[in-house]
Amino acid sequence: MFEEYTFTLASASPRRRELLKGLDIAFTVEPGKDEKEAYSADQPHAAIPAFLARHKSETFHRALAPKEVLITADTLVFLDEQILGKPRDRAEAVAMLRALSGRTHTVTTGVALRTREKMHSFSVTTEVDFKPLTDKEIAYYVDTYKPFDKAGAYGIQEWIGYVGITAIRGSYFNVMGLPVQRLYTELCGFLC
């Protein structure tokens, strides 16, 4: 479909690699610099993931080749007005899951597409409902799966998603970290 282009995924996430592979697009993985994710406190929450994805693209460590498409992404979990990024440690992971227990939250992934000539970004938001989780369930999940590399301290594709998520409204793959259906649509518009 996009044979004239080369694609680079600037992410260390194994989930994003797996999801992008599902689009049958040949790509290489080249994580960018590991920078602190900084944004303005007065920025609308829904705009932060796309802002961070664009920042990752703009600060990529090398120039792009002709016909190369760089894909960057950032996922955040929002509970009311609180932003839940990646937990720093076990205590923070447990606290995040306790906060999500029995509640509805949103997951927003921002994606940036860039060539040498242009850049385009977009965001996708999904609503997720958790059943009330027991302290024993939370401890089991955190101690077994160690979700310290996941926004909101959980992976929908792991045990906690099987037993704890009662409903989702929107893209399941977005909650995993890359809204692949929308990515495909945006690539068609960006490159065609």
C-alpha cells in the first residue's frame, strides 16, 4: 500500500511494535531520546498526548531520509482532572489502580507522522470502565505484571484487563497504545 515509503517507529514499546506490525507495513524501530515529558500545566488535557508525540518527532536524534515517515506516539490516562502517566514505583502503581477501581476513565493517544517536508498529528480517546478492584487483585496484578512502563499502571491486554474492565467505548488498540485503524486512515490522507 505504501511501498514507496520507509517507516520508522520511534518507540521502545513492544505493544506499539506489535500493533503497527498488524497493518502489514514494513518498518524499523528506532527509539528516540529518552526525554522527560514536559508540557504546560494550563494546556488542555486532551491536547497533551498529541503535543508530546509532536515533541518526540521534532527532537528525534537524526534527520529523516527522503520518503521516510517517522511515527511517534504518547499515551496518557485521565481520571477526572488527574493525569496518570507511568508509575514510578509499586506504591504509585497501586495508588493509580485504587483510583481507577470502580470508575470510568479516558485513555488518549497522540500520534505524530513526519516526513522531511511535513508533519501531521492527531489524537484518539477511548473511555474505559473498571469494576471495583480488591486490594488483593491490585497487589496480585502489580506484583506479577509490574506495569511500571504503562500509563495508568495497567495493560488492557493483561490479566487486569481480562478480570477488571467491564466496558470500553472506542478503540481497544488505542488503550494498548496505538490506535491502528485511525493511524491507517491518517497515513492514507498524509501520504496519498
